[in-house]
Amino acid sequence: MSIKGNLNPVFLSKLLLWAAMAVWTTYLLRRRRVSLKARLLLLAAGVLVFGVGYAFLTRGGPNPNPVLSLRGVLSTLFINHKVILPLFASLAFLLLLVFISNKSICGWGCQLGLAQDLLFRIPTPKWQPPFWLTNGIRIAAFLALALGLAIASYDWIAGVDPFRLFTTRILPGGVALGGVVLIASLFIYRPWCRFLCPFGLLSWVVEQVSLFRPRIDRGECRGCQLCVRACPSGAMADFYAGKRIHADCFACGACIAACPNPKALGWWKPNQEKGFQRSGDDLHHLPV
């Protein structure tokens, strides 16, 4: 797919692979089979297939990614004042995957996200930035993109697109920002996704109502909070506290793998979340 909205067989094949990956990883999460070893293998395979493999299939052009889909929609809408159905349909499809299985496309299909996730696994000092900071900067970045296109036909991502790391055509600005993102990933979980990604912001809105996501059986939960400590993004702390709005959950499965009771936490639909709805005031009632 180009930024002008042309869909081609390479892009369509990647859409299908994204969907297959979302289905497969949802199955693995449901079955509690996303161990650390499985996660690392899937991350590496995703970088090789979605990143390196499609870099050569696109023949020097843009490697399809969720951000490119969103930028294409915004560009045609604000600059050309047109609604190009294939572009809108591809973006809607990606958001549908988010709705069905919480941020599955970001967690398992986005080549830049997978590379960041993989680098974060290297043992280094880690920093967990507060959600108000990451989301505040991301909202500002999204507004800069939308207003820049609407007012001045300017796309700030175009000259520094870090997804250019996954093409055979070198873009100095993209390599520079991409390098910063990858280095930062050693210390911060998915910095591009949480600080700057416009699709990440849009998918964060959708994931608040997603069908499959981490859900707790309150009667089975013993309050050990191992799931909270295992979560790299801070989302599980919000799920645990029963907050209506949670931080980004990238479907990594770390919380489920850390839970010692398979009946207490799972990748469940809403009707599988049992017991009372926990709020911050409820936490002191839990057994520890």
C-alpha cells in the first residue's frame, strides 16, 4: 500500500498474515501457552517475516504497517478531501483486530513494535514512565500529525519515519529516529508505541472496549500481584484495580504466565470475568 491509497497483493498478503497471527496468538493466550520462550520465538519470527521479509517484497517502497494505514487515511481526508474506501477499509480491519483481541496487531504484527519488544528483553536497567506522561506526549504527537496535514499539508512522520528501518531504501531521518527508538527500547518498553505512535493512540481508545483481554476471576484471585509486577506496560495494575480506563496492553501474555492460578486470570471475554468489580477501595478486602 502506498500513502496515496493503492492496495496491492503484497499489502493484502500482509493483512491476511496479520489476521492469522492475531487469531493464532489469541488462541495461545486463551490456552495459557505464551511462555517467555514462546514469546521470544514469536517476536523474532515476526521481525524476520513482517520486517525483513516484507522489506524485500515491497522492492524499496514503504513496508506496510498500521501507522502507514492511518497516515494514508488522514492524508487523503485532510489534503485531498476524499474518502478512499480501500484505505478506510484496511484501517477499519486493523482496528477490528484490536477490538476482538486487545491490541493484538500491535503486540504481534507490527514490525517496529516487535523489534522494540525483543530488545526490551535484554537485561538492562528499566524505566517505567507514568501513563499520563506517555499518553500526553502521544496525544500531542497525534494532534501535530492531524493538524499539520489539515492546515499545512505537512506530515511530520514522513521525514523521520522509523519504519524505514524495515525497507531496502535508506531514509536518513528514519534511520536516525529508528535508531533512537531501538536504543531506548533497551530501557523503556516500546517507546515509539507509547510516546509517539498515532495508531497506538487510536488503538488504545479501541482497546478500552475490546472483547478478549486480561480478565480476573475475583473469587479465585489471591492478591499476590505477580501479574502486576510482570506487566511491562503498567496496564495490569489498572486491570487489577478495576479502573475503567487502562494503559496500553500489548497482549504479551506476561501477566497470564506469571499468575500461579490458571483459574484466576485469563485472556477472557467479558462474561468470563467473575465476581465483584474491583476498585481502588476494594483492594484491602482481598486475601494476601
